Amino acid sequence: MRKFFTAEDVELAAAKGERIIRVNKNDVITSIAKEVADKKGIKFADEADIAEPLIQNTQSIQNIPPIQNNQIVENPYLEQKPSITPSITSNISNESESSNVSSGIVKKLPYKQLLSDSEIEKWRQEFPILKDVIHVGNCSQSAQSLRVRGAINAYLDNWLTVGMDWEGWIDEVYKAKAEFAKTINASPEEIAISSSVSETISSIASSLDYSGARNKIVATDIEFPTVDHVWLAHQKYGAKVDIINVNKQHEIDLTEYERYIDSTTILTSITQVYYLNGFKQDIKAIAEIAHRKGSLILVDAYQCLGTEPVDVKAMNIDIFTSGNLKYLFGIPGVAFMYVRKELVPLLKPAVTGWFGQENPFLFQTRYLDYAFDARRFDTGTPPVLNAYAAKAGLEIINEVGVEKIKDRIDYLSAYALEACIRRGLTTISPFDVSKKGPTTAVLVPDSHHVEHELRKRNIIASARGEVIRVAPHFYTRTQDLDIVFDAIADILKK
């Protein structure tokens, strides 16, 4: 069987002290695996050319204790640092080790066809690029809509003709918060606005007290790196960071949360959907585990919000955040955060600014007077133009209806998985659609080359590590997916 050798294989060989990795002539060595091998002085050698095992110039590792569970080694004289583990591109297993390969059974969900073909065609007119381009890169940036473009122009026109309209601009920011709140069944007073998820999570991280018995943050390998970076940066303030490993199926089992969350955990930070392969977590179940053990829960929903119904009340979520440039049809530079209203008064962020105060226009400099609601997590002058765009994109989502979009996305997910099987492509995405977001990840030797070649064919997909990600939205048609996967298969043959 043909194998894909990835960065993880190289890291494992290096940990064992090996300097040669055996391959067969039909095996595929990914570009990132080659880069890591070069850096570590490891060579790939054809099995046929090796007469005897070559284990030379290696160091004994018998006396080196294994690194487990991303443990943090404490030194009283140094800042705490996480143990070194394989890079993310990382946790991609060989074809022979993964359950998500080119042959498998797709576990589908019933397709109710809540959006008719005629409705989809009508909505496609809202996105002009779809006339000439197949856009399946929504996991990175959604297609531009006429409404969002119109909203941006409305701001520019107002700025041009009125000159300065802070009252009107701040009103638009509030309306954007309200539209986001509507999407997740919250109130506008529970919503903060920021420029990025990095900033919203930093605000929460700076609000926590790590001096007591509860000082541990539980995070995972499947977070977008910025999230874990924020938590790791707070180790110097006393935070202990425990990171749950992703398994060979590129998923995390619920039992891992039972194992990692304990009486010292102050907050559990999770993603709703894994950005690499679309693995979707059971947020309500994880929240139940966290709360039972006395931990808060923070959810980053950037990789699915707009395609997956969210009710922060029913799901018992404490903190919830997302940007808008992916499935919410917005642009970079704006993000929103929900904080449960009962929790707001207990959090005093060090990452703050004048718009985080109860009355920013007092212009006082002698004391902090945090806003009584989620505005306390706002910082400086809000991203006004971006809020105009965010509001327009959110209005499309709420008008179409997230339940209808989910029905369509689940159908397209099953279709994409079966398309991979029919063409012999290797996907590392879950074959159970109930555990899968919009993204279908196809393992390729050089993802950036594949993305570039797809562009030549008027297809927008997204390279990430050692996979090309195909991420449709509700406006995607099945014939579009056939063209995309045909193109990927053709590129891999050349």
C-alpha cells in the first residue's frame, strides 16, 4: 500500500535517534516532511537499496524519559515552557495508520433539502465571483457578497460626505453586535467587539486569577495556534497549561476531557471545529464535563459559525468567540465575543481600553471603571468599517437561516467524502458527517502547489500544512464539487 510520509514521521524518527527513513518507490514524501528531514539531518532511502538495517551514528535514548501529554516542566528560575511536540502539520498519520483513507463508509445525515435548488441559484446571484469561479475556500475567506460590498461603500460614502459621524458609526457597531447576538441566541449586552480572536481571548486570559488552587488552562492540539499561544504566554503570570493531544484519527475523544479537566482547572478552551480537517466537537457534552468539575468553558467557533446552529444558553457556554471572514461573509479585522452576563462582573481584563469603560467619553485617566456589561471586553476605538461589513454578512446568515445552511452543508460534506472515495483521494476528515464541519481535507504532497494549480482552473481552495482544504458554503453545487475533486486528482497524477 502506498504511504504518505509526513512531518510527524520525521519527528518520530528523530525522537528515536534514527537518521534514515525507509520508503518504497510508490510512497509519497510531503514537502513539509522533506523540509523537517533536512533540518534534522534525516534522509529518505529506498527500501530496495538498503541491504541491512542502517542504525548508525545514533544516540541511545534508553535513559531519556518520554514526554507525555505536553507536560510543562517547571523551573523555579525560568519561565515555564511547554514540552516540544510534533508540529501541527504534525498530527497527520500514515495512510496505513489512519481510519480516514481513500476507501471507507460515509455515515450520512438525512438531507431535508430545506433550501431548494431555485433558492440556492437565487442566492448565488448575491456573490458575483461565483459566475466565473468555484469558491471552496470558505474555511479561509468567504466569497464577497453584494450586500457586504454595499455596506463598505455606505461607510466610505458617509465618511466622504459627512466627514465625521461618530454617533452614526458607533450605532452601526452596536447593530453589528446585535446581529451577532441574534445568530447565537444572546443579547447585545453580552457581546464585545474586537479586531481579532487573538484579542478577545487575550482579554479573557488577562481577566483570570492564576494565584489560587485553580490555575490550570486545558486546551487542545486542534485549536488554531493563536489560541494556545495566548494561554502559553500567560504562564509567566502563573497559569498552568495542559494541552490535549489529537489522536491518529485527527480527533479528540470526549474521555480525554474527563481525564484532563480536574479540580485545578479554571478554564477549558476548545474549538468547535478543527481548522485542519473539519472534525466537529460536541460542545454541549464538553461543557457539561467542564462545569461538573468547576471549570469555565471558552469556545472558538471561527471554523463553523454560520453553518452550525449555536444556542449559547442551551449549550451552557460561558464564553464564545468568532471572527467574521469565513462562513459569516465578513472581512478580516473584526471579531465578536459572547460572555455570559452572570460572569461579566467577575472578570476584570488587563487587556482593555477606553471603550471598555462605562463612560469612555469622560476622558478620565485616574481609575478603571469597567462597563457593567460585555462592553468591558471592548478595548480601543472599534473597527467601524469592519463592523459595517460584519453586520451585512451576518444579516445574510440570519436571513437564510443557520438550520437550513447546516442541512445543506451536511449534504455537501457527505458528497465531498464520497467524491474522495470515488477518485482514490486520501482524506483525513471524519467519515461520520455528524462529527464534521464544512471542511474536507485531502492529503497531498505539496498543498501550496495544489492550491496554485487549482487557481489556474478558477477554483479557490485552501492549503494548510499537508492538506488541501475543500470548504463549500450553502451556495456550492454538487457539480462544483465534482469539478474540484476531478481537478485535485488530475493535478496529483502530474
